[in-house]
Amino acid sequence: MKSVLVLLLFLITDVSGSVPDTPQQVVTKYNNYKTICTGLGYKATQCNGEQTKVIGFQSSRKGDLVNLKTSETVIFNQASLNKGSAYDTTTGEFTAPTDGVYSFSWTTMSETEKYFITEIVLNSSPVAYNFTDGRGRTKNAGNVMSSSNAIIEMRKGDKVWIRAHDKYGQFARCVNGQWCFFSGFKL
């Protein structure tokens, strides 16, 4: 009877997992699973096997934007981060260094009684919009700010940038790079 009780206690403990494995047991289990998977035809890969290079940027705009022309590019002229060197602070364009899916976000700020409507474009085609509108707000009510995001599938060499939507780039308060941002990274 005592051996049945010990066996039952062992099975309950082993099944419930209440007793943590020792490091050697973990390694043994891992090696056993690896042998089984290899026998079934699965191949071992590194966790970072597909993407070894980080691609990402964080840019901001130094200087206000006033009365942009129709579809004029918003140039975020400062980059605090530019891993992969894919963002150009002189043109405002991000050029995909590799095929993939990328995430972008941008923020603009405007003043009471003014507006600044933008769009993110992929190779000149609009993808998403950002509507920063202070019209209808009483004077001295404070600034208005809005952000937008877009997930975009890109091919190597494709370009993405922010531009004024139509002729609605009236006024963006960016000051010294503190209020207007554009960032992106490869997923």
C-alpha cells in the first residue's frame, strides 16, 4: 500500500508541475524534444534568422510650417534615431532597404483657429490621413495635436513620406522639434 501511495504522489507531482525542474532536467527535456522534432523533419533555426538588421527611425521637425502648397512634403529635418539609415532628413522620405511590413506614426500640432491636414503616402499614393484642426476653438483655448498610424507593406526601394493633404497645410506649430514627429520601423 505504501508503494502505491508513493507512486500516486509521484504521478500527481509530475503531472501538476508543482515541483520545478532542475536545470539539468530542463536541458534533458530540451534535448529530447529537439531529437524528436529533428526526427520528424523540422530544422533548427535561429530566433533572429530572418531579420538580422534593425530598421527604425525617429524624426522631428525644427521650425513651424506655414501655408504649404498642395501635396507639399513635410520634411522632418532632425533624426534622433536612424537605424539602417533609411530616413533622409533633407527630403523627408523613408526608403525601404528591404522587403517587409513597416509601421509608421506621425504627429502634428496646430493652433486655435488654424488647421494642418496631412497624409502618409507610399510612392505618391495616399495611405492614411491625420487631421489636426483648431478651427472652431475659442482664442487662447490652447493648441490642438493629433497623431496617426499606418502599417504598410513595402518592397525594397519603395518610398514613404508625409505631405500636406491637398491644400490644407495651413499651420503646424513645431517649434524646436518638440511637437511634430514622424517615426517608423520594420516589423
